[in-house]
Amino acid sequence: MDWIQAFLGVLQPQVFLYLVIGVVSGGLIGALPGLTATMGVAVLTPISFWLKPECGFAMLIGVYNSAIWAGGVSAILINTPGTPASIASTFDGYKLTQKGYSALALNINTVYSVLGGLFSSLCLIFFAFPLAHFALQFGPAEYTTLALFGLTMMVSVSGISPIKGLLVGFLGLLFSTVGLDSIQAYKRYTLNNSALLDGLNFVPMMIGLFGIGEILYQIYTSDSQEKLVVAEVKGTKQFLTPKEFGKLAPANLLTGIISVIVGAIPGAGGDIASIICWGQAKKMSKHPEEYGEGSLEGLSVSCTANNAVIGGAMTTMLSLGIPGDAVTAILIGSLMMYGMTPGPQLFIENNPFVLTLIAQLILANLVILIFGLTTSRIYPKILKIKKTTLWVVVIMCCIIGSYAINNSYVDIIMMSVAGIFGFILRVMDFPQGPFILGMLLGRLLESNLRRALSLTMGNYSIFFTSPICIVLLSISVLSLVWPSIKKQLKKRAA
Amino acid sequence: MRRRIFLTLLVLLAVGSAFAQAKYPTKQINIVVGASAGGTSDTVTRFLAKDIEAQLGVPVVVTDKPGGSCSVAFEYMAAQKPDGYHLMYMPVESAMVKAMGFTQLEPKSVRYFAHAMFLPATVTVNSKSPWKTFNDLIAYAKANPGKVTVGNSGTGSIWHFAAVGIEQVCGVTFNHVPFDGGAAAATAVMGGHVDVATVAPGEVLAGVKGGYLRVLAIVDTKRSALYPDVPCFKELGYDVKILAWGAFAAPAGTPDSVISVLEAAFSKAIQSQGFQDLCVKYGFTPGYMDAKDAQAFAESQARWYQEEVPKLKLK
């Protein structure tokens, strides 16, 4: 009964209108590289205070879900992740575009993002408290082993040459040490510049490495005689067949489960989840060689992962009042502005409001489905414009996006340097994925390792006494040796 | 004739500039915040900006430039034209960054024109913890030096100093564990990974209401409106040395006439009922000070941290 009321509440014209406004603006914010979901929600939060709570939240939830989904659009079309959560979508998505299947790739992004979002909403309804309590078990030692497990994915995201992948991966780890160290506040490689105190900013680095790097590479390899069109858009295949859909189901179900858990763990978000899931799915796939070359499974998994994180993050926020990621941290702030404190008592005190929130989450995903499928025919049209025009537009977006994230010119410089670095990597046939993974996980690994050791006064046993640590360490070792075991098994079978 | 024209022009110029000064503000005012959107600094500034906008009749735009405990924004603001159109929210960190070696700037380098509020630390433990009162905790810490793990919001952050201040006044030694922000430290206490967190009242509110956390004391001279039943440090017989705070400043050289316009507008906004209500919701202690007092206070804080930071022996 309460549920029916909650859904009817969201379907009120006024509330629904704000939900749609949220989805549409989130679609624009997410698709522009550098404008992240966090930023979209942060910018719209002050506006939401002028509205009734249910209207304000409908808008914020719409932006949050839609920006994460739309991040995949630019990842697929121009090889630049719109938000960090869609880094893994560039691996297969952009390859599909180059092959002329951009419409198919965009539809996969929409359908699987929505499925991921809906799956995580269901988890939020049924398992909110158990999930949140599991997430609380994550202390410094557990984070350390989680980061280690994430790093084992470096091999998976390396492409054909693991040695090259590991080289750039460890370079990424090295770059993650720039800035104040998180335990002693000691300045490392800051060149006495206050802008470097917080380290190299992740988003501009990502935009430069993927976006600018790709553009420079295209300019470098383009033939002046060539017809300056990026890719033929083959209109024939736009949707997956039911059979293909069935084939992709197991990998995506597993991805959904992993991502909801990662989302529930505070501090680990869509960026980590999508890379871990992509690497894991590759290992378990029957066709790992297709991953990174335009695998439908690879793309679908990365799309499911980043949106399934949302339900997980909302779980910890609503049931414990702890932010599951940067966006939910802002949402907690706005809940407090409305006089509500997220946490177990909110489930009781403002119960109808929580139901409304979940109903908004589900409806936002349905709106994204419609919006995404109708616009997937329009987006690829931008690929039909002249290459040179597209290059200029993408470079401009990259510059604006990297400035906007912190309003800092230093970020533009970082983005440009990262772009040149990304170009060199492309020319020398080094993968960019491991570098970004090293930068992403380096801080998490270092700060938590040292934090765990300062808790125990330097005793390493903390990593072998917690069940979560043992499991994570075991699967890390297993995922490293699995390829060679697989080879041996194949040999024996043959 | 020439002389006459010259004199007329001179008079016109003088009148014109006086007129221009009297007319401040005539265009958009920018306030920079040295932290990310959604945090305490950002929330307070955006809230007050709306009020200032209505009072002065010009747009007031808030921009976040996070980095280096506010030193990135501090350096940006100090380098702007001192015309009253570039202001900054000054958190307690503005008095600490020079001592920490993040920047050469200090409160003396700029003009504070209003002090908004204070923010006390809480002493928070897990609800399953054996310590029911603050004295239980101190008794245990005295018997077991260095055993109690205390989570703070980062080395050299204000909540790290809060824990150090407790050590000093209570004569105990903690094992300090820095986290990435106060919320992360509170979460670690909820999960039982550290014993105590010394973070802001708002950061532990959800955990306390949900029955996961217990606040043992408020490090302040008054009780907190969010936790009326929890004793404050003064009641417990301890001296309070460390509080977080928030103020506003403009670049050095901003003319007095401009400062007085800003002072009047911010005084009204900070003492408005709306801001007082916001303070109650987030657990801040309202504490308006005018330009002179805000400047003196910030400078005295900077002197204190200049002495205390080297004692941490970070390097």
C-alpha cells in the first residue's frame, strides 16, 4: 500500500517534471568530459532548496543516475569517459564505434545501465541493512586488500602485452604519490606549488590521457587525402538479439552483485567497480580475446557496473547515514538541510520519504531508458561531422571540463601534459588502462596500508586475521595465477 | 583656461571616485571557498551568499577551489584586486597553513571583515564501547598510554589538533590515526576499527541517532544544541583550547569604505534567524565578530598554531 502511494507520489506531474529535468540535465552533464555526476548534483543542490523536498530530490536523483549513464555516451563516441565511472566503457565501446556500431553500443550502454540501476534499487529495498552492516566491516586492513585485488586487474586491462601494461601501471602508482602523504602530511614532488598539495587531480589526468591522447593520435595517423569522416554509422544492427541477451546475462548478474557491494563500501565507487568487474568478467569469459577489441559482453558489464553502484551507495547513506561515494555525501548534506538525518531512524521516522526516494530511483532509470533509446539515433550523427571539426570541439570540451572540476588553471596544464603522455602511449602501443588504475588505487592502497599498520603499531597480522582480508587476498592470488592454470588445463585436455 | 579645465576635471575625478566608492557594490561579488562542494565551508558560504545578494542587490557567486587545506584558494584570493569583489570564506585552516608549510600566507596577509561561527569537536565512541563517560575513557587512557586509537580527519587537520589538545589538558597519550575526512573517521568508529573519533557534531549525528555511536563530551565551553545531554569540556573541568571556526576576508589593501559595507551586510546575514537555525542543524556555535575582532582573533590563532605545529614533529 505504502509503495503504491510512493509511486503515485512520484508520478504527480510536478514531481515527475523535476525528475525529467534532472535526467535531461544529467544527460548533458555526464556526456561532457570533466563535468561529473558529483559536480552536477553539487551545482543543483542549492537550487533544490527552493523546491519541496520530493521535487528537489527527484531532480537530484535524476541527475545522479543520468550523469553516470551519460558518461558512457562520450566514452563510446569519443573515447573520453564523461565521468570516472565510465573509464572501462572506453575499452570496448570506442572499438565498437570505430567498427561502425555506435548505435548498438549506445543502446547497450542505456539498457545495461538501466538494468544495473534497477537491480541495485531492488538490493536497496530488500537488503539495505545487511549490506550496510557488511560495508561497515571495511576498515583500513580490508581497504588495503581491496586495493590490492583491484591492482591485480592491471594484467587484465593490459591488452596483449602484460609487461607493457605493468610498466605503465606502476608508473601510475608512482604518480599517485604526488602531493601531501596521507599519514604524515609530508610534501612529495609538490615543486612548492600549492596546487599540487592534493596530488595530481584524477579527472583532468583521465580526460587528457583518454580524450586528448586519442585526438592527437588521430591527427598523427590521419591521411590528408582521406575523406575526413570518423566512422561510417551502420544502421543495420541497433539492438541485441534475445539470444545474445541471454548469453550476456550471467556475467552481468555477477557484475551487478559485485558492484552493489563495492558501492555500499564507503570510498569505493563506480570507477573502481567498473574496472574490477570488467577485468573479472574477462577472466571468466569464454572469449577473453574479444575484450578490449569491441566485446559486447565487456561493454555491457562496464555499463551495468557503474549504475549498479548507485543503489549500493544509497544503501549505506540511507541505512547508516554514511556516504557511499562523493555524490551521496552531498545528498546527506541536502537531507540535513531539509531537517532529516539519514540513518536507521530515517527508515522509521520518515518512512514514506525513503519509499519515495527509492521509487524515484526506479522511475529515474525508466526515464533514462526512454531518453537513452530515443537519443541513441541522434548522438552518432555528431560523428558524421568533419573530423577536424570534431577534434576542435572535443579539445574544447576537454579544456572546459578540466577547468570546471576545481576552477583551476593548473588542472588544464595537467590535462594537456597527460594528453601528450597518452598520445605517446598510443603511438608506442602501450595501454592507458593500467596507468589510470594505478593512479586510482595508489592512494587507497598506500593510505590504508599505513593506517592499518599504525593501528597495530606495525604488526602485519591484521591482514591475516580478518575474514574479508583473507578472502580478498586469496582471490587476488588466484586471479594472478589463474591464466597459467587455465593454460595447463587446456594443454592437458589437448 | 587650460588650468581651469584641468581643475574641473580633477574635481570631477575626485567626485567621481568618491561617487564610485559610495556606490560599492556595482557588479558581481565573488566568494571563493577552499573546499569541495557540499562540505561545511561551502554550505555556510552559499547560505550567507543568498542573504548578501538580497541585501546588496548584486549577484554573489560562490566558487569552490579545493586543495591544500584551503591554501590554493587563499593564494588565489590574496592575489586578486583589492576592490571588494573578491572575497573568501576563511576556515580555521587559514591560520594553520603557514605553520604547516603549505603556503607563505597567514591571517596578517589579508583583511578579515566578519567572523561567522565556531565548530567544536566531539569525543565519540562506539555505542558498544565500555566507556560510558569521558572520565572512563581518560582513566583507561591514563592506565594504558598509547593504547587508545583516535581517528581524526587528517594529519595536521583541526580535528587532529583537537585530539592533541585533549592529550595536553587531560595528561594522556593517544595513538592518532588520520583518515580522509571526519566522516571517514566516524565510520571507522562505527565499524569498530578505531576506538574514538574527535570530529564535528554533524559528522556523528546519524550514527548517534541510529544507536551506533555515543558522544562522551563536547570540546567546548557550552553544551551543543544537537546533544543537550552530553557534558561540555568546561563542565568536566577542562580548558578548551581548540575549536574550528569560519570567517570571511578580502585581499589586503581593500579600502575601509568597502570593508564597512561588507561588514554591515555580513553582520546582518550572520545574525539573521535563518543562519542561527542553520547553525543549530549542523551543530555550529554562532559567534559573530566584527572586522576588528575577527582580524585580531585570526592572528592570535595563527600565533598559537605557529607554536603548536612544530611540536607534532611531522617531519
